[in-house]
Amino acid sequence: MAFEGLAERLQGTLTKIRGKGKVSEQDVKEMMREVRLALLEADVNFKVVKQFIASVREKALGQEVMKSLTPGQQVIKVVNEELTALMGGEQSKIAVSSKSPTVVMMVGLQGAGKTTTTAKLANHLRKNHNRKPLLVAADIYRPAAIKQLETLGKQLNMPVFNLGDQVSPVEIAKQAIDKAKEDHHDYVIIDTAGRLHVDEELMQELQQVKEIASPDEILLVVDAMTGQDAVNVAESFNEQLDVTGVVLTKLDGDTRGGAAISVKAVTNTPIKFAGMGEKIDQLEPFHPERMASRILGMGDVLSLIEKAQTNIDEEKAKQLEKKMRTMDFTFEDFLEQLDQVRNMGPLDELLNMMPGMNKKGMKDLQVDEKQVGKVEAIVRSMTTKEKQEPSIINASRRRRIAKGSGTSIQDVNRLLKQFEDMKKMMKQMTNMSSGKGKKKGKG
Ligand code: GDP
């Protein structure tokens, strides 16, 4: 999981201040020192860190901050907001041209994930926006890039425009757009040629393609694993091409996260998508706010809900969302949702999105299916009343439940504690977002 080191350090720092009824200038100073170190260690650009710290410090000590919530929570709220702003604030969506087709030019260095992302994006546009994209194989330099796109096209059952590797990318782009108009495609996604390094020749060629294709969107694909290099690459591409958006790939790896946090601040180009794996459906719209919450251990309830909505029937998802928001979530719901949740994907991935779940000490719940079976057995051994009102579960009830489920009292205690912690986290998060005023809905 990306950001693990950073998340752990920041959460550790923030936990110290969370409950404080009073926050002194000295507290903020000390905390900022730790946040600064954590960010630098995560490979965040030095200047970006400096700016970030300065603005958090100023806001954390400012008047307005000290009113609602506890001061400790306020400081965390400021950190969360500034981190969100740093990554672009609002979600930045892919361009839609007023006249069809919308032309998207994909650029990037070899190995960044450009060809894969081209196909992923086409899949995303069709699946989630009901579009009809044409894929264009214009990476004539990397051996096998054309074939790779062809294969991906077949897998998606989507047409790929291909003139082989002896025709110039400029010519390919030109003919592809004509073809798209002819066949009524509403998106054209051009996989341009990459190189191993940024060089003059590459930039010239891309500029020519840009001229002929007049793209509505130039998406730069960068590899998050390369850290500050990714940011430097973004800077040079941007200087030459005026990139309109960045796709950060390999965020599923154990990148320290520096690129995700610095790219927008350094290049002033928003991250529009994140690659979360090699599979064709592992591309996600980038939500700065959710990413910030995830880094700060407030989980990612919104992403979770969205996932639920695409994989669970609408009605059930709505109930789940409401319960999570009102903190009405009981063990009964837990059981009911368990099967549904299992349909959504790997459990540890989902649990990671839940508030508090990626915190140290709660790793026990990031479990394998066997462990889930144990949890399920414990919950099933509770009476209806206990499921609805876990607070009534005293020592003798715990003993009974452990016996009934074939587990130990420690197991039962642990589960009850985790459930409470989870609810507390959710509450905190809800307070925080309501403190921010009415915000966007889901999605
Ligand atoms: P290109 O040279 O930029 O076109 O790169 P490719 O599309 O061939 O991707 C290079 C490698 O990165 C391939 O093995 C891809 O499967 C892999 N890759 C691309 N995006 C992701 C991602 O988001 N996560 C992971 N784990 N691998 C990715």
C-alpha cells in the first residue's frame, strides 16, 4: 500500500494532539516539526514541504481555528484541508469537448504505464460515461507497444487504429481522427511514443502531434514509484507541451507518496487519475480529499461507498451509506453486509479504506478470510440485543460468546474494541467534515 510510512508517521503525530483541549503554540511547533520530517521522508519536494508547513502553522494558530471542535481536532482538520489543497483541492475531471470527438493525447516516458493507461482510460470512459472511444497506436518506437495495445483492444472488444510502425505518429494521429469522425467515436485516445529519457527529439515529435491533433486533453503518465523523478519529468513535459493533467500510475505499489503530494504544487497540473494495479479496471479518478483522508488515517468512506454502489444493489448501498454516516452501524448490519462486502473485492483492501483500519494496532482486522470467519462466528454468537447494543456485553456475556463461537475471550474483547474504535473514528470524521460546512455529495 502506498503512503504507508507517511500515513503511519502522520497518524502517530496527530494522535498526540487529537484529544487536546488546549493547543499551545509550542504544541503546534513540535507537531509541525514532526510533520515536516514525515513529508521529507516520504520524498515530498522540499519547497512544497516548506510552504505546506508555513500555511498549516499560520492557520492552526489563527483565530478562526479555535472555535468549534476541540483544538486538537481543529489542527488535524487544518492539516487535512491543506493536504487536500496541496493535491489539487477539488477533483479534476477529464475534458469533454463540445464537438465530437474529444481528443486525448497520452504522453510519458517508456515504462511509466502509458499504453496500459490508454486502455484503462478507454475502459473507464465506456463503462462509467457510456462513451465510445477509439484507441490509437502511435507509439511506434517501443518494441511491442502497438501489439500490446492491440491485445488490450481485443480484450476490451474495442477498435484500435493501427498503421504499423513505419508511418509517422503525426500521420497516424491525423488519419485516426478522420477515422473516428467517420465511425462516430466520441473519444480518440492516442498512445504516443515514449522514450527512456526526456529528450529534444521526443518533445519535437510530440509537439507536432499536438499541432495536428489539437487535443482537448494532454495526459502525462508518470510512475509514482520514481518519486521526485516523476515530478521532474512532469515539469519538463509541462514546459514543452502544456500538459492538462497527470495520471499517476503504480500507486498500488509501496511508493512513499512524494510524487502524489508534490506534482500539483510543483507543476500546477492536476492529477486526474491514479493507476492502482496492472488490471484493466484498476484506474481510479483521483480525489485529493479522499487521498488526504486516507493518508491521515481517516479512511476513505466515500471511496468505500462508491465501490459498494457499483457492486452492491443500490438500495442496500444507500442503507449502508446512511448507517455509516449516522454511526448507527451495529453488529447486525455488520453480518448483513459481510456477504455483500465479500463481493466487493479483497477484504483487506476494503478495510484499508475504513477509518482507523490502517492504523497500527488495528492491523489484526486487516485479515485473511480465516480471521473473518472467526469474527463472523463471534458476531453470530451474540444475541440480537447484543448485536444492536454492543455496550451491554459485559464480562459474563463475553465469556458466553467466546464459548459459543469457539474463540477466546481475548478474541471477543479485541473485536469489541475494534468495533468501538471504528465507530469513534467515523464520528470524528463526520464531525470534521460537517465542521467544513456542507460539501459535495458523493462521487
Ligand atoms: P509504457 O511503456 O509507458 O507504455 O508502459 P506500459 O503500459 O507497458 O506499462 C509498463 C508496466 O507497468 C507494465 O508491466 C504494466 O502492467 C505496469 N503498470 C502500468 N500501470 C500500472 C499500475 O497502476 N500499477 C501497477 N502495479 N503496474 C502498472
